[in-house]
Amino acid sequence: MSSLDSLTKLTRGGNIIEASVTGFLVTVTREDLVPVALRKNLTLDDLVGTKVLLHLPQMNLEVSGVIARTKFIGKKGFELGVDYTEDAPEYWRECLVDLLPAPGELDEH
């Protein structure tokens, strides 16, 4: 995930745990946070309102959105709610949600 405003890489990775036609709920570990200032905080509230670009490597797709909310979830890291309604038409968003892999679908055995 990268900031569209400053072109700064925010995370090395993350997991989409929920997807809807309005956005994604992404979990990010503290270790995946790139800026040192973010890794040292117990909150990522400074990121709310940040325009971001998410790269979904399994689909070779990039989706832009805005971080709408953040939540500290203890040792697991953080949850980021990303709203992507501004830059994508509703039909496209509905298709994306239908095409997203189910949990575990892309895990290697």
C-alpha cells in the first residue's frame, strides 16, 4: 500500500479480511509498516483521509482509495478500512468483489 499524495510506501504487505462494494478491511502487522514513525505508534489515526494505492498481486491489479478508519488490534497489528468508491463505478466494484479469491483459495499446499 502506498500513499498517492506523497508516493511513499506505507506497507510491505497486508491481508484483505473483508471486501465489499464500498471498500476493504485490511490487516497490517507492525513489521509490515514501512515508515518508522508508524511502527513506533499505537495508533495509525494520522493515516485517516490518506489517498492510497493498493496492489493486489494475485490479480495483478491496483486499486485506489482513501483510508477511512484505523484500529489497533493488539499483537496482530492494525486494521485499516479503505474506501474505494470515489474512483471506481459501482458496477466495476461489484465485479471486483465477485472476482476476489475466497479465503484460502490462493494458499499453496
